[in-house]
Amino acid sequence: MSSIVPITIGVPQGSILGTLMFVIYINSFPSEFNNSQCKIHMYADDTILLFRGRSVNELQNDMQSGLQRAEEWFTKHKLTLDLKKISLCY
């Protein structure tokens, strides 16, 4: 058994509090995409960005704009993406 140590920052690993705080923290992410051609689906720490366009050029522009918005939001909130877990589906 480990000895008791006071926590001065963060939350205990494995606690429900960490998961709850993450969900509250990331909950503002979809509002970044209001008035855009992007739909957001989120579950726990998984997020899907869905884009739809009338042409390839429109789709490319919307995707570029959406990914830039996502990058700006993540940078602002001091979060990083695990690039190994990102996939693009066409």
C-alpha cells in the first residue's frame, strides 16, 4: 500500500473526477464550429468531425478551415492531439 501524499495539483489517477473534469473542459469545443459546414460528434475523449460539400474544392476548403479552427482551440486550451490516433475517411 502506498503512503498518503497530499495532492497539490491535478486529480488522482483513475478517479471519476478526472474524467468528469475532462468532459467539462472539452465541452466548449463544438461551439467553435457554429455556423460552419462541420458537424461534431463527441463521446468521452473521442471526437469526430464530419464535413459535407457540394464539390471537392468546397469540401477541401471547409476541411482546411475546420482543422485550423480545431488546432487553434487545442492550442488555446493547451491540449495536444495524438497524431497516431487521427484518421481521415473519404
